[in-house]
Amino acid sequence: ETAVRMAKTVRAWIEKSIKWLFIVSTKEDWPVFVGVMARLLTISYVGNCMDFLTFIYIGILAGMTLPVTYMKNEDKIKRCMEWLREKYKRFYEIIDEKAIKKIKSRILNENEKEKKIE
């Protein structure tokens, strides 16, 4: 009875997960879809590199140690995250200035040339 109940619970959870993945993939929620696919690809790659029990063991160890480490060093981690956010923001601005604006200007120039030809 317990095994059947557990199997039904796991089946319901898997069906719910598949339904959620289908909804995310068919709607226009691309950032969530890309994030999910990147996480699944990462898990797949890591899974190919090690045994399942090793993977579970590392997951349990990380689940037990990371929250404690975060609680002890919360202020340092937040400062580091703010520093990284600012660094990536500047990096994005540089890329935007050098590459994206040039691409936009080229597209606009091509559109103007097409209008002049017509």
C-alpha cells in the first residue's frame, strides 16, 4: 500500500513537471525556458561525468553545508554579489556600446537604403 501510494505521488509529481515544462516551452516565456534548458543540460553533463550515487552524495553535502556557510557569511556574500552585479553591468554597457549599437545602426542604414530604392 505504501509503495503504491509513493508511486502515485511520484507519478503525479512527474506529470506536473512535464506539464509545467510544456507550458514554459510553448508560451512566450523564453528566459524561463532557456534557464530550464541550461539547468537540464548542466545536470545531464554532470551526470555523465559521475555515478548517480556520487551525484546524490554531493547534492546532500551541498544541501547541508551551503545554507550554514551562507548564514555565517551573508554580508560578505551580498557585498560580493553587488560587486559582481556592477562589474557585469559595466561589461554589458561596453558590449552594448561597441557591438549592439553598431548592429542597430547598420540595420537602420539598410532600411533607409531600401526606402530610398523604392
